[in-house]
Amino acid sequence: MTQDRLQRGKARMKELFGESHQPPEELQGDFIDITVGHLLGDIWTRPGLELRERSMITCTALIVLGNQSELKAHLAAALNVGITRQAIEEMMIHLAHYSGWPTAVNGLRIARELFAELDAKPSA
């Protein structure tokens, strides 16, 4: 992997998840470097879709697939890139009609847990 891909990926990761984001310890090493270089450095930086659009698509896929732990991180990223709480809740309403009520309800539960956690944090 080229250093250019990895650097692009790290820059996109900071843009998406924020400066203080650190991947979990079990994902360190080659696994995270390959993921960051390819997924974030190559795919998330392609032309044709804006960062917010890619974020919404990713959240939608994670909701439909039931990937709860990854969903919470990507919902936080969605908020970080300017997708509103209202838009996230609207995504759940929309998805309920395509992926089924249980997936949308689960996504909404995770989103509201995240909102509660963020609201409980002291303001900086």
C-alpha cells in the first residue's frame, strides 16, 4: 500500500470521525492500515458522492445489515459531518418501509442511545 493512500485515508477518517477518534485496539496494525488506506483512502475519497452522502449510505447499509456496533460509530460520524438528528430519525422512518420495521426500530434505538450519550456529556 502506498503512503499516499494511507495518508488520504487518515485525513478522511479524521474528517469523518473527528480528531480524537481511535480505532479499537483489536483493529490496530495491518488490518487498520489496509482498511484506512483502501476503504477511506480510495473509496471514501472518490468523486461523485459528497462525504455526507457516503455517510448516509453507510448508515443505511449498517442499519439494514443489523451491524449495531459499527452503526453507532457511523451515526456519530454522520452527526460530525452535519447530518442532523432529525435527518437520522427520518432515515429510520424511510427505511422501515424498505428493510422492515424491526431493522428501523433497532436503528432508531441505537440513534437515540447515541443522542442521549451526547446530551449527557458536559459542554466544552
